[in-house]
Amino acid sequence: MKMMRRTKNVCVALLIVMLLVEVLFSECEGCLKQENDALLRLKAHFGNPGRSFHWVNGSDCCHWESVVCNTTTRRVVQLNLYFSDEEGGKLNMSDFHAFEDLTSLDLSWNNIAACVQSEGSGKRLSNLRYLDLSFNMLNDTSNIQACLSGLSSLKTLNMTGNYLTVKSFHREGKERFSWPTNLEYLELSDNELSKGRLSWPTNLEVLDLSNNELSNDIISSFSMLQHLKSLYLRQGAIDDKRRLSWPTNLEVLDLSYNILNNDIISSFSMLQHLKSLYLRRVHINGERRLSWPTNLEVLDLSNGEFSNDIISSFSMLQHLKSLNLSNNQLCGSVDISGLCALSKLVVLDLSGNSDISSFVVPQGTNTSLSSMRVLELNNLKMEESMLQKLLRAFSSIRILSLKSEESKGTFVAGDFGYLDSLENLSLSGSYIGSEFFKRIGALASLKYLDLRRCRINGTLLTADWSNLQKPEVLTLSSNEFEGPLPITGELFSSL
């Protein structure tokens, strides 16, 4: 009797093991059947001929285009269905409920005008963290709300280019718009947001409202976002005439391509946590009274209207690591004394200030700027001797770019011999001539050398390339030299 009971127990145990093995192997062979079937239904809905899906029943859907599965569970975790539905119209969010582990969903460029939820569907995309609805036609409160219903884990939402207005998020007689409670990143750029007030997700950390026509009401609402760290307002028609009140914990602020006034500029000094400030191609009305946040690490003033006196305003920015002054109105003799206090400066871009004739370099500048690693001096027209004076002040740099179509004088490799740490040198478009290579061995640390369109002609001279410690890439295209390269083929990994 005991033997029969023991035998029965063993059989039951073996049956359970066999069932488990069958389940495990069936899932290892491909994605789950219910998810496979759901994808085939989606294929029928998303029927843009310009982007057809080659999804074939019977094959492993984890290997299908635009589908990403968890390698362990074989469940679908990411779907990229952008530019897939040329007809648009209504989207039934219940069609995605089969994907219980879905974390990322891209539905951009699909002409979606409305979202619906099937009655009694019960399940929601409770694990979805990223949703891209950009460049659709979702500009009605109820439709937007239906798209976002039940997304309790959503962290990132992109609704760029949906013709959104303030009324899209709030209308009289209807209940207040409800954002997903855990939303941290919200992108609403390229819409029609202008007059009226907006309520924001309380935990928002990143907000992009670029390319709108923002009113004072919208701008003033930012101060309520206590967790906001990054704010992007490019081409946002910022024309407020008062001193703005920014979120106090901002770390990144982008106001590029705007017209600003002194009140806005002076308001930056209140942002004690700000680390990155982008003011590309801004126009400042009135006399400039510049006041920078003292903890700035990145400052981009490229393509602006700043002149030589801007440099003296940087002396208090002792945490600054990257400074972009390219394509401004620096001219004549430029005094770089204001940079000497920037002991942590790593990247400096002065490109495109073609009217600079020389630099005033204080004694000891090379010591105070010992952290410098990248120097961009493209399209400067100054004499070579003046340029050399500046380069000696930045002897610690590893990357140097001197691309130019109108350079004066002729460069030779020895001109850069005192840059002991130089690894990357780009002289594309400059005039160097075949004499350049005579002292190439002086650039022992050089790894990358770009000499495209440098008008090199004749026969290249033999040079001491073997003195280069770790050369990797040499680019000589669009030149007119003759004969073989006097270089050992194995010296460069890319030639």
C-alpha cells in the first residue's frame, strides 16, 4: 500500500515537472500567444503602406520589427509604431492591454485624433513608463484624457506637435484635467499654447514648451513647479516686461531664439542651483546688465550679439566647465583676462568671430586654465603669429579645431609642438602645404589628424610618423598631392 502511494506521488511530481518544462520551453521558443495575437490585430490597424510590418504568424514575435521583448520573460516591453497609420482617427487603447509588461510605446506621426477605452476592459497599461504621442491630432480634453487613463507608472510623455491650446487641457463646465500622477518628463513643444493658465503635474522634473507663444499667465505658473529641474523655452516668444519668477530648483534653462530684456537677464542670478544656461541666438533689448548664476557649469551664448566686454562678466563663474561664444561680435584685440579665474573650464568655443585680430593674454594664463581640454577656433582670420600667442595660453588642451576656408599664413606641425597633450587636431580647409609633415614627430600624443581640403599638393615629404605614440585616424581627402603616402600602413587604424 505504501509502495503504491509512493509511486502515485512520484507520478504526480513527474507530471508537474513535465508541465512546467512544457510551459518554460513554449515561452522560450517565442513570445506569449496572447501577445502574438494582439500584435497581429495591431498590424491590421496600423496600415501605412510606407511603413508596413512584416509580422508573420507562427514566427517568434520577439524578433519582429519594432517589437522588443524582455530576454528572460519573453514578454513584449517596447513597441515602436510611429508613422504607421495614415488614416488616423480613433485609437482603442484597450488593444494594448494584452502587453502587461509594456514599458515603452511610440505612437507618433499616426494622425490619431481620439483615444477610447473598451467598456469592461478592466486592465490598464500599469507598467508603461514612456509614451510618445507626438505629431498627432490630439487637441481635445476628453480625447487626451482617454489616452492617458490608467497610466499610473507613466514617467515620460511627449505630445509635441498636436495643435494643443490651453483649452485642450481645461474647458469651462468640465472637470479639471488630470495628469498621470507620477509624470516627470513632459514635452509640449511645437503647439499653440498661448493665453490662459495651465495646471502642471506636481512631480514634474523636465518641461519642454519650445515653439509656442507663451503668455505671462503660463510663464508665471512655472514658479509652482518645486521639483522642476529642466525647463526648455526655445522660440517661446518670451517678451515679459517684468522680473520673472523661476522654479527655485532649476538646473537647466534654455531660452534660445528669444527676445529678452534686462529684467529677464537679471532674474538668472536668483537661480542658485542652475548649472546649464542656453541662450543661443538671443536678442537683448536695452543696455545689457549681465548677471550670471554663480554655480553655472555650462553657458552657451552662441550666435548672439555679444561683444568683447562680455568676457569680463565671467570672472565670478568659478564652476564653469563649458563656454560657447561662437559666432558673436568679438572683434579687434580681445582681452581674455576674464577667463583666468575659470580654473575648471574644460571647453571653450570662440569660432566664427572672424573680426578678431589678436588676443591680449595675461602672464600666467596657461597655469590658471590648466583644466582646458577642448578649444574651438574655427573660421578665425587672424594672423598665424597672433593665433600662436593664444594657443600658448592653452597648453593643456587635447582637442584643437582650426577649421577655416580663409586662414592666413601656413601651418606646420611644429606650430603645435608645445601642446604636449594634443590628441585631436582638425585643420580642415586651412592652408598647410606639404611642409607641414616635416616635424609631425613633435606631436607625440596625436591620435586623430584631419587635413581635408588643406590644398596639399606635390609629393609628401618623409616624416617621423613613428614618433607618434598611439595614432588612430588620418584624413587627407580632397587634396592634390602625388605619389605614395610616406607612412607605414599599420601605423593608423583608419587612413
